[in-house]
Amino acid sequence: MPALCDWLRIPSIGVDPAHHPDVRRSADWLAAQLRKDGWPEVEVWDEGPALPAVFACWPAEDPDAPTVLVYGHHDVQPVDPVEKWEHPPFEPRVVGEEIRGRGASDDKGQVAMHLLAVKAHLAATKQSAPSVTLKLFVEGEEESGSPHFRKTLEDRGERLECDLVVFTDTALHERDAPTVNTGQRGVLGAEIVFEGGTEDVHSGRAGGAIPNPATALVKLIAALHDDDGRIQLPHFYDDVREPSAKEREDYGSLPFDEQDWLKRNGGGAQKTHGEPGYTTYERLWVRPTAEVNGISGGYTGPGFKTIIPAGATAKISFRLVPDQHPGRTTAQLRRFVEDHTPDGITATVTIRGEGVPPYAISPDDPANATVKKALEMAFDRPVRFARAGGSGPAAVLQQKLGVPLVYLGATLPDDRVHAPNERVVVPLLLKGAEAAAHLWRMLAEAEIAKRVP
């Protein structure tokens, strides 16, 4: 896939303002490739405030055919720590069956997969246009949390109208255990600041006589979970939707080896841990979390500095599951902090953006069943259902457009996305392209997409 390597050379790091011109170059590259491939309608949306996005449409010959919108993104994560890369991150390398470089898996590789799928579909059907009207929306801000996504959908809603969304920023469970993803967790980020004074003070002159913000904050952090790991925010679990028996059965049938999973995903952790009564996959996919991402306060340099710090900070993130909502979790967190702030301490809670809501679609949904059949045809083996522990704008997209959303991806959980030495396995991308090529035909034949949920 030489064209993909050309695209990967563009450092479209959307979170870094210094690379915003590269995000524009990336969008222009994709638009040019789409025109080269024959897409009749191609636009670069660059009116701001969102970073440049690409929209394309290829109408079906049949005006009554369903309309399918494929979602992806072309912005990529920063490359730090760059010294851990085996080669420059924006000089992609082909190593055996892999393409290695930033964005190879997340998400340029999967967008390229869909471009290839259209070519394969047209060749197999001997048609001059797809069996369904295809729309492609590739945003440039997903790695920044899609801060302007809602506004884009409001401003461009008519252009994005469709009968079904195919979300392509997702992975298979394993190479030998392909899966259809049925949902993603939501996410909410927060910062808690405890302040006890305006400046650090000598611990010999004031220790024991004034409150210590760092001590108070770590007590709050310790109270965030009970001894079984359950989150202690008031009413936090009231809205949590339990997985169906069929989903738990599918999760239980997927291969799992604890030590192998830890080696590939645990970052050096020695054992799995989590909420009692749930497997590792269930903890990852269908249970909410509260994680401390970082704590700071006082003196942390070499040697000792005997002070009482003026303040301390904790950064926390929550992964949310259906039917939780970031707004309700925000209110629960504020109440929890209020209840755990001692006298003499001023607490400030800052929420990062609006948060990303969770999304899940039933495994019994007809469109899901069609994706499953398409993957089984491509991989020539049974396909099960799974979910993703990470987050994305799927729920916002589905809610704004008011149509079902399904997932189709062909990358792997250990592709080292967001980390040094990101890679994508080319044979899997080709299988994903084959599945998508089948999917467009199958959706047109069954008209599964032409219904309101």
C-alpha cells in the first residue's frame, strides 16, 4: 500500500498547534487521492474553528439505495518519547507484513482500507458506482477529543444525512479471533485542586498546626474506591446498563491468557485486577472506571524540602458505559469532592470539555448482523461480538444524525497506537477491505440500512 506510506509521512498531529498546517496538508492529500480514485464529490472543510476535515460522496446508480456514511479521522497522536522509536515516526517502514509509522493503525490505515474497499467493490460488481450511496467523513480533531464535532454536525448536518453510519476507528479482538465491535465507553476528564494557602511554608514552623492540601487530596483519592474497587461517587452505578447474557457468552468464548494479555497490554503490570464478579474483558468493555492519571503537589525534586505545600492537584478520568452520561458524572464528582474537602481547604474541580458519551448497539441489530456476515466472508471463520474500552465520538454522531451506527475495523489491540513503533498488519487491512466491499452489496440487497431505530 505505497499510497498509505505517502500519507503517513505527513505529521498531522492535531493536538500540537505547530503541526496544524500539516493537518491541512493531510486533508489535501486525502482529497487528492479520493479524486484520483474517481469519487465525484470531494470537499475539504476548513472554515474553522475545527481543523480541516474531508467529506466525499459517491452516489449509487439506484436513487433508492441506502446511504451509508463512513467515519474516520486523519489526525494522529504526538510521537513522544521519540527516542523509543526504532525509526523516525514519520518515515514509514514496511517490515514483513507490517507498515510501521505514526497513524498506520490509528486511523489513516483504516481510512485507506475503505478507499481500497470501494475499488474492490466496483471491480467485483462490475459497476461504475457503489451499490449504496457512500459518504466519507474524515475529521482532523479526534485525537484532541473532537472539540468542535458537535458544531460541525450542526453546520453540516444536511451533507452528512444517511441511513447508517459505519465507524471505522476500531479493532479486531485478535488476528485469529476476529470480532465485530458493538460499542465504546465514554470518557470524562477532570482536575481537582486543593489549596490551603498562598505559598509553601516551613513544616517545622507550621506542621501540625495547619491543614496539608496534599494529605487531604490523597485521602480523597483513597476514598474514590472501596476495598472491592467499586467507585464511591454517589449514585454512580444507578444508570449503568448491564451487558446481555448473549454478550457475556461471546466475551467468555474469546481466547484469554492472563500473562499474554499483560505482556501485550499491561505495561509491565504483574497481574490483572478489577471489580469482583466480572472478567477482564467485561471490566474493560462494559464496566465504568475511575482512574487517577496523575498527582502533583509540593516538592518533588532531589533531596528533601521540609514544607507544607500550598496546594496539590490530581488529574482523574472516568470511562463511562451505557446509560451513563458525562453531565451526571460531573455532578456526582462535584458532590463527592464537596463531601471530602476538609475545613481549611479550598477545592476547585475543572472538567475537560463536555466529555464523550458512551455508545453501544445491540448484537441483535440487523445491520450488526450484516457486518458480522461480511467479516465472516472475508476471514472465512466465525466472528463474535466484542466492545472497545476506549472512547470516540460514536455516540455524538449517532445522536445527531439519528440513525444506527455500526463498527467495521481491521486493526489489532497491540498495534501500539498512541505509543512508539505504531504498526498495522497489511493482510488484516486487506481482509477489512474485502469485508467492506461485501458489506456495500449486502446492505443494498437487504436494504437493512433503510429503517429508523
